Amino acid sequence: MSEIQEIIEELTKFRNARDWKQFHDSKNLATAISIEAAELNELFLWKTAEESEQVDESKIKEELADIFSFALLLADKHDLNVKEIILEKIKINNEKYPVSKSKGTAKKYVDL
């Protein structure tokens, strides 16, 4: 069993023990990801770039864990292989952002 599958198994055991699967439709999982991402962003709100590097790491870990958890549950709900979809997206991004055009710039691929 992969580490990702092991994590998903633990998440679903936790969820199922509480009878929360009924709340985990695609819309609610996607919304939860967005809300948790907003809570992560809130840690950095109104801080300078330097100040943002000093944010409490335990709070970053907590919010990232929530984001990853809901994302993994959504992937599991749709029988998506997390490793495959990430590697596929990297391949797509390699085509959109060739090193020769994108190295050192934050421009979007349509502006390269």
C-alpha cells in the first residue's frame, strides 16, 4: 500500500467512525478545500514578504493538513490516483512552461 493510500485509509476510518461520509459530497469537499486554503492565506494576510516567512509553522502545518485531507478525500471519492494526476499535471505544465521561456519569470504561459 502506498503512503498516500495509507493516509486515505486513515482519513476514511476517521470519517466513517463519525458518520460524516453523508456530508462529503463533491461540492462540500471542494468547498472545504477552498475554506481551508483561505484559512492558510489568512496566516499571511497583511504581512510583508519577510514577515510571512516568520508565520508560526505549526499553524501552517495544521491548515495544510486540512487542505490535503479534503483533497485526498475528494480524489478518493472519484477513484482518482493522486500520484497519476499530479504527474500528468506536471507533464502538461512542462509543455505550457518550457524552461527556455519560463525560467526565472512568473508570467503565465499565455504571456511567455
